[in-house]
Amino acid sequence: MFQNGLRLVFILCAVFTTATICSAQEKSPLTLDAFFNSVSFPNVAVSPDGQEVVLQTERTDWQANRFREDLWLYRASEASLTPLTTSGEDSDPQWSPDGQWIAFLSARSHEASEHAVEGKSQVYAISVKGGESFPVTAATEDVHAFAWSADSKQIFFTTREPWSEEQKKKYEEQWKDTVQYREAERGGNIFAIDFAAVMQWNREAPANGTKRPEARKISSTPYHVQQLATSPDGRSLAFVTTSRSLREESLDGDGIYIIRLGGASDAEAKPAPLLQHPQAFFDRIQWARDSRHLFFSFLNGAVDGPYEDAQARVYWVRTEGSGEESCGPSAGGQGCERWASAFSGSMEGYVVLSEGSLLATGRLGTEVQPYVEREPSAEFARQAGQPGTYESFSAATQASTVAFVYSSLQSPAEVYLAADPSKIPEARQITSFNQALAQDELPRGKPFQWTADDGTTVEGMLIYPPGKLEQKNLPMFTLIHGGPEDADGNHFEADWYQWADLAATDGWLVFEPNYRGSVGYGDSFALGIIPHIVSRPGKDILEGVDALVKNGIADPNHLTVGGYSYGGYMTNWLITQTTRFKAAVTGAGAVEHVVNWGNDDTTFDDAYFLGGLPWKTEENYNAEAAIWQIGKVRTPTHMVAGADDIRVYVGEDYLLERALHAMGIPSALLVFPGEGHSLGNNPWHGKIKVREELKWLDRYGRDQQAQDLTSRKLPMISASNPEQK
């Protein structure tokens, strides 16, 4: 079992402004307030020698109406965790290769520059020995990626191509506040800055007015650079690009490139592409320890054949070949190879160990477990671990130490440290941020399987109300995950998107179906929704509900449904297919696909799932659109949307609300200002969302006799009198 040997130097009670975390108490039901005070860990990084861990927390600041991002430092020698930064604006920590410094991104004020850059994300650094952090960069555009040089003497960083003051002035004179939708988009520049010089300047020069050291432009690209990675031998810098608009409209802007470092010339380096015409949107790169191969991963696309959205995969590519390498069968494994090629699940994440092996998290069904592979042709060996979900692995470069985040239904997420991957069961728990949640009475659950109409086995999770594990005839809430390339399972997540624990605590049996299109069940299962992107998974879900009713587990008179994003798509479709659900809660889900294709920032993916562009496969777009069957809806429906969402246009929610209102179906729509697809700007929005959704389920889902609309005769609405009741 995991060890809990943490000694907190910083008093956690002060973090959460409550003393309940510091005193033992009997288990009490999970509350809305406690749920939304949970802490998540977006980034974890082990020091090169494995003796320290820097971790990023994200938590709510209710008074400031924002989420805080702070960095913490754990020292294994003292078993202590202390705050490293406190601005609430700090993220993406990276250790210097010599282990003496931690660099990170921050959007805090930047007054030390000659021209203070307010609100721009910059690279900062802080010594592991203590002291204040200081700005490394003073870019006029946001820094969106950076990497240390192998000798820790430089930091490479990338921004959008900056404009001079003259260019800005000329644009404003000509266009005022007009937005040039494509013409004003800019590619990326890559810079290098002398870290020692900046450090010295921050110590001495600001007081005497000496000019700040300037960054040197080393390369450029017409695309947006989303990640940088320096080879261990210091000779090469790799980077990943996507479209400069960040919209996935085509594959043209997506690729992996190499810059050769160390030349005597000050001329800009020309990036060399690594892959021949890749058909993928890349997620992450990391150098192999030999500096001759580069690992990369992706979920959407393929690099060894035509484009397809199967499951996440990991490859490596040779970086010292004769030119662009191929991952296709004709390459014979010489230029590009797939790791864990026989693994039937999804590669959720990976890290390279100090001796060169791959440590990855693999999803099979409802479990995400650690695996190790020595080389591409070796066994992808599962490591010993607890049932649940492992994620965010980080590995030391000079030791066998690994850190990770672990959670399960009964264990809220915390960070752990293990001596090596074989000792994960003995890992030491190094954080206790969610200790208060762990003291609550949390719901229990188990997987559930059923057989679809075509004979396919489908699986999901059942989350039972506390104290009611295995009980029968329970009111049931079907909570549908988004994606669709995702899956629910044995993990703990507490936010506006994943709130099964709150619904279960409210008395609902929560059914989380991993419908066709989900990952962790093989590539064919993930691809099984094309071009029936809602009707096929919709059948899977309804057949799962049928099976639960038939087995006496779910009460057929108290069934409800809901989901967000793709889960919202599915909810909108399902309420047109059946009247069995007494209440629905849906968010950011489309009811048609043409306008949504035109607005979506992942429009390439939309067209792929629907079998082609709207004017080429019109029948698919119409057949899978809920709007054409909306007249069959009788389910009281609650809707939410981000006002600035471009992943799923808010107009889709207005369209659904207008249709339900016209038919006299009880409905409500909440629109959150300033929010995009993820409700990540103001924590109150997510809390209000879930609070009102729970109320809606209780109001319409509990009392069937009072709220049953399945046999209600709807009023006739005439075009000349749309307000007629």
C-alpha cells in the first residue's frame, strides 16, 4: 500500500481557510462546498537527482473569482512540502538540467523590464536554495512554450511573431478595432536568452539602469509552436507546431521539426521536418536518452497510414536520418517505430526513464495502470499498482525515482513519490491537499457490462450512493462523458465536468457508460461511431439503461440523463429517441452539425467523424442531427453554455432552448459570460452549474407522478403566433 509519510511545513489549514482538515472526525456526506474546494495537480516534475519534486496545484479563490495556480517544492531528505510561489499565476515548472533552478510560466506583472509587460505570460526562474523568483523573458507577446539548454546556460522560448510599435500603430490606424479573421494571424518565433546574464542583471543592473540582456532569435516558422524540447547532448532543439490560429482545420500546420544548435554563425537556423506528411495532430514530444530518437504521442490522426481517430499512441522517430522519416510499413522500422504496438488499450501518457525505458500509463477498460517497455520490440509490462488511475508521471534523469498522481473512487487525487517503477505500491504520499475530501463518506462503485444489439460487449461504471453498494431499484442518473475519445473509470475527479460523486451523494445511482467511440477497448471500438456519431453510441447507452432496468438495479420510473460537450451532444440526441428520462441536464452540446462544423476549432475532426464535408455528406449531417427530431422531446431539460465557446457554439444551446420553449417543455438555460468550452475562468460558474443541475434532477426526476410529460399533448404553435400557449 502507499505510504503516507508527509510532514507539511506549510499549515494546510491556512490554505483551505478551515480547521476541519486538521482534526479527526467521523465521516460525513460530501457537500457541494467541499467538492468544489478540491485541489488538482496539472504538473508534477522530479528533480534530475530524484531528491525533490516541484508540483503545480490548481484550486479556487472564491473571493477573487478565479482559479489559483501555485508551485510547491517537496524535499525527500526532510519529507517536507513548502510553497515555492504564491502569485496564483504560476504554471508549467521545469527543472534546469543541473538541478539548481526551476523555471516556470507566469502572467504576473513584469515591472523589471525596460517596458513593463502587463498580462503577458513570461518565463520566470527561482533557485532551489530559496530566494525570490525573477523574470527571465520580457517578450511583448505571450511566451507559450520554453525549454532549458542541456548545460543550463540558456533558455529557449517561443512566442507569436512580435510586431514592432510601428506595425501596431499602422494596423490600428487602418483597421481600428476590426478583426481580420485570417490575415492578422501570425506564425511563431523561437528565441534563446542567456540565463546567467539575465540572472546577474536582475541582481545588480535594474538599480543603475543598465540595459536588460536581450533574447536572440534563432529560428521561425509560419505556424504556432506549442512545445520545445532540447536533446540531452545539447546539439538539437525539437519543436511541435500546430496551425497559427490554433484551429484544427487541416493538417498543414502540424508537424515535428528539428533545429541544430551550436553553430558559429548568428544566422537563423532553418527547421528540418522529421516526418513525411504526418496525418496527425501531435500532443507531446520527449527526447530519448541517446539523443538520436525523439518520442512523440498523439490521439487524433495517424502517422503510419491514412488519418483516423483511434486510440492514443506513442512512437519514436530517428533524428539523425537522411531526411524526413516515414512511419509507414515500408520504413521497416528504420526511421519510425511504434511503442506498445500490441497493447489493445489507449496510451494515456508517457515519460522516459533514466536508463532509456518507456514508462507509460495505459487505459484498459475502467483502469489506468503503469507499464514499462525496454524497447519497441519488448514486452509492454504492467507494473504492480493499486486499482485506480495513475497519471502525470515524471522521471528523474539521473536516478530511478518517479513521481505521479494517483486517485480512485475512494481516494481523492494526491501526488506520490516512488524509488523506481517497480516500487509503485510502496510509493510515499507527498501531498495531503485533498485530505478533507478523503475524510468524507465517498461513494463506491464497480464496472458494469452489457451486450449491444450487434453483439458487442460495452462497459461502464456504476457509482452507488454512500452505504447503498449493490442495492436494487435505485433512481438512476446516466452521466455521459465527453470526447468521444475518453472513458470513465476508477478515478476521483471533483469539478463541474465530472460530478458523479455529488450526484451519488444526492441519492442517485450514477451510470457512466463507455459507449462506442470511447478509448480503452481497442481501436475498432473507438472507430465504431463513424459516421453514426450519435445514433450508434446512443443505442449503446439506451441498451445499457435497459440492462440495468432488466436486472432490477435501476428504477425505471426514476431515470435521468446528462452530459457536457460530447456528453451534451448525446443527451440532446437521447431525449429525441425516448421519453423514459424524467429529466435531462445538458451543456455545450450541438443539436445539428453544419453550423457547429463551421464554428468548431476542431472542425477537421468533425468532418472525419461524419464521413466528409457538409456539402459532400449532407445525409450524414442531417441523419445525426437532433434538431430534426426535436418534436419528439418530452423531457424537462436544463442547459448551460459558455458565452465565448467556439468548440461548441453557444447558438446550439439557444437553438435547443428556443425549440423546447416553443413546445412548452420545461427548460432553463444558463449562459456563463467570459467562458469558453471549459469553464476555467470563474470558479463560481462551475459551482452554480452543478448546483442547479442537481436541483433540476431532484425537481423533475424524483417525483414521476407530478412531472411525467411523456403522455402530455403539446400545444400547436403557429408560425404567425409563435408565443401561443
